[in-house]
Amino acid sequence: MVDEILREKWDRRYREQVQPPAALGVLTENAHLLPTDGVALDLACGLGGSALFLAKRGLRVEAWDLSAVAVEALRGRAVGLPLRAEVRDVIEHPPPRRRFDVICIGHFLDRGLCPYIADALRPGGLLFYQTFAREAVDDSGPGNPDFRLDRNELLDLFAGLTVRFYRDEGRAGDHSQGLRNQAQLVAQRPE
């Protein structure tokens, strides 16, 4: 069961956020890989920028987050779209097997949940994942290294899926360019 302190932390953070949410870069930059229809999940959706993006593209979307504040805000933005947002502890209640054509996850990492995420994809289903990496050029993102990826860790966590796109630039080259402090993966369940 999720600690109430954690739930309150995220509720407070989302109450203070006034900017409309943006979809994850891994999703917008690789949108050409998305199916034209199907069921998508935005897991740990926050204010739902990626969920809204997927729904506007015609996918039927489920969006789950621990924060009731975030879910209520998303419901208000999703009026008229094929999107159902719900408060859900994804650790306690992981996604069911073979239910989704697309799963999107941003800035959330629980390594024990990864097998459930992979198993929740239907054959041919796509995973879009973007989160913080330990090899960073500044201190943005979580301070706890448990919530940051090691080098190439997303590839290991989802080894049973076919990689369609991967990006993890670390500290290589010119730090003022590229995507820093995060890794991105698009991977597909074999048909």
C-alpha cells in the first residue's frame, strides 16, 4: 500500500503546477510509430500531457496516477476525448496482461514493475519510456539514485522487446546540445 505521505507529496506538487502538461519527447518525436487505433495506457500519468496527446490521435486511453489532484485536472482537460483517468497505485495494482497496444511512461521508475509493463503489451504493442539517468550533466531530476537509470538499463529491463528507438547520451560530447539527464526507449512486443 502506498504511503499517504507520498500521495500527499504528489498532490501538493500537482496543485502548484499551473502550466498545461506537455507530452513526452519520446512520444512526440516518435509519433510516426503509433498505431492509428487501439488502447493506450499512460502509466503514472501526472497531469496527462501524453495521455491527451494519445487521445487526440484517436487512441482510447487509460491514464493512471497516484495523485487524485492530477487525475481530476486531467479529467477536466479530457472532456470529449476517448480518455479515462483514474487514481491507481500501479505498484499495488499493475497493468493486466496483453491489454494495451501502447504504453507510455515518463519520469517514473519502479524496476519490479517492468515485467508487468512488458507483459501488458499486446503482440505488436509499443512501449514509449522516458525517465532520468544517473549519468547526468546537472542535478535536475530526482536526487535519489534509485529513481535513476544506469547506462543502457532500459535495454536490460525490457530485453524481451524489440528496440525501435533508444537514446541515452550521458555525458558524451557537447553538453549544451541533445537530450541530457534522461534516457528514452521505444520498444515493441514481438507479434
